[in-house]
Amino acid sequence: MGLNHDTNATADDSGVTGGPDGPDTGLPTPVGQPGPIGGAGGTGGDLAGGLDGQGGGEPGSTRDPLPAGLPAGAFVAKFVIAVDGPAGSGKSSVSRAAARALGFGYQDTGAAYRALAWHALQEHVDLDDAAAVLASWDTFDYEIGTDPDAYFVRVNGTDVTDAIRTPEVTGAVAHIAKLPEVRQRLVQLFRQVMRKADAQGIITEGRDITTVVAPDAEVRILLTADESVRMARRSAEVTTQSAAETSAALARRDAADAKVVDFMNAADGVTTLDSTDLDFDQTVQAVVDLARAATH
């Protein structure tokens, strides 16, 4: 339905690509531009290691406990837009374009699940062994760029932006995402990224963002579309598979994720944005309008 906007972008977890620079939003001019979060030598501090609440490291480390007096899920001087949605809804590309339009940072939480799956594969971890998967977290040094124009993902200093989109990694993600302990650790990582982002605000998208990761976000959106539309969008992006294969893969992904989190129904206070009859620009504008309305 017209959401495949930017031919220079790569396929993302939503199955849709692209995004315009976007219109003037009427929001305050951001003080700074978003930058990379984590990594030894990154501007945002180190996001290596496990969430055991022990140890030091630079602010933003996943080994650090939450700052004193800061409740779980709280953010530091950030306007947060949380976006949930099923595969093929356009949440990744729309969120990234909306972040660009607003001058906000952008966080793709699905990238962290994929990065951890890639890391586990590199370590030859038995993905059916929950203890082994959790153990791999101790050597998982994750870094993500939150600038929507300079997005990257690194693990232990290696750029894995493209590597985490391979079929092998895609097949391994479900083994990672189904583990409650992994999800709990990644939730804390996502909150660290939000706290450390340089921009005045950040759009964080994925699954269970509006209810678990950022339940107190200023704007919470469930971005969805009819199943047939979502499948058509995903099929248009995945050129190595037939339409039937792509549709089946999307259905399997939704079914697997539905066992862990409800991403098809908006929780109280969450705005449902149905993009079935909207093109890409209209969907981005709708997100921008919600952000603008929340500032007044």
C-alpha cells in the first residue's frame, strides 16, 4: 500500500523500508543530534555485559543498576514515543522517518534480539539450552546508533547491521525472544539506550514497547494494518522468496511472538494507528501529529 518509500534503504524488521525527511513538525528544535549508544569508545558509554545490577563501567552499561532514585522504566529528560506493531505494519521504517522529521533519536529494539541471536550463533550456543543462551549474554557487547540517518548495530566491535538480517539469524531469533530472562535483560538495555540518547526525544519501536519497555511514554502507538496488506508489503521487500513463502514466514513470526506478548490489541492509553489505507507519508505524518498534539 505504498509504504516502500526509500529505495536506498535496506529491509528492516517491519518488512518495509524508507522514509522521507518529513515536514516541519512545530516541535522545539532539538538541542543535539542523536548518536551511537554503547560500545567501548562510543559516545554513549558501554552497553556490554549482563544486567546483574553489579559492577561499574560507564553510564549506560547494562551492568549498571538504574540511577539512584529513578524508578524502573523512567527516562531522563526525554520525550518518548513508543511504537508497537506486528510484522509488516511498517513500524520500523515509519518510526525511523518520524524520528528524522522530529529531530529525535530512533531505537529498533528488534535489532538487539537479532544481535544476541547472531552472537549466540557465533559462539555455537545450543539455542534450545536456555542456560547456555543466558551465559552468552556475559560476552555480548552491544552498540546501536540512534541517529536515524546513521543507523548501525555492532556486537563486540563488529558491524552486524546487515548480518543480523540473514535467514539464519531470523530463524534463531524466536529461540532468543521466548526466554523471559532474556526479555527482562533486553528491556533494561532498551531503557538505557533511551536514557543515553543525545536528542531531546526518541522513538522506540518493536514488540511490547507500549506496555513493558516504555509504559509511561508521552506517546504510545499501536501501528497495524490488515493482514493481507502486511503480507503484501513484506512480500514486496523480500525478493528471494515467493509471495506464498513470505506470507507463511510472516504468519509464523506473528504466531510465535503472540505466545510471548500481545501486539495486536492496544492497551489502555495506547493509540491505534491503522495504516491499511494510508501511504507511507501519511503514516509518518500521523505519528508526527500525535507527537505534536502531546506537546500542547
